[in-house]
Amino acid sequence: MHRSEFLRALAQGRRLHTRHFGITQAPGPGGRPRLGLVVTKRLGKAVRRNRVKRLLREFFRRHKDQLPPGDLIIMAKKGAAALTYQQVQEELSGVLLARVKG
């Protein structure tokens, strides 16, 4: 996703929030979901930030067939670095996958 597409999605998208993540969903080009991540230095050093990004990419990889087409931007909030994959999956599934089914 290019910067201009990322900024457009942030400006036009619908926002959802969980305890550890801010999520923006916006229509995007193509018929498939795309992922954008925001993980700031407030979460810790590079090792911690990269771990959060790996967890979020893994969630996206496993569930991209269940997500609607368009742009999905996930912003990690304070405390996200301490989560396990199972906790990330439960938190994001409750918001993203429930919206797709309902």
C-alpha cells in the first residue's frame, strides 16, 4: 500500500476500537483485502514492535479469506506488545470477523 492510499484509507475509512488496537476499514482497489500497520516507538524498542507486526500479519494471513475486500489499517495501542497470538486473534476476531458475518 502506497502512502497516498494509506492516507486516503485513514481519512475515508470507518474506525473501530478495541482495548489494544485501533482499526480503520476503507474500500480499496482490487477485490481483495490489504493490510496496513501502524506500530509506534511508544510500544518499545524494535524487537517488541516487530513482534507486534508479526502477530498482526499472521492474523491477517490466517483470516484474509474471511475479511471483506478493501483496506484494513491496524494501529497498535499501549499494551499490545505484551499480547500472545491467541489474545490478538480473540480481540481482532471479535471485531473484524463478527462484522463480516453480521
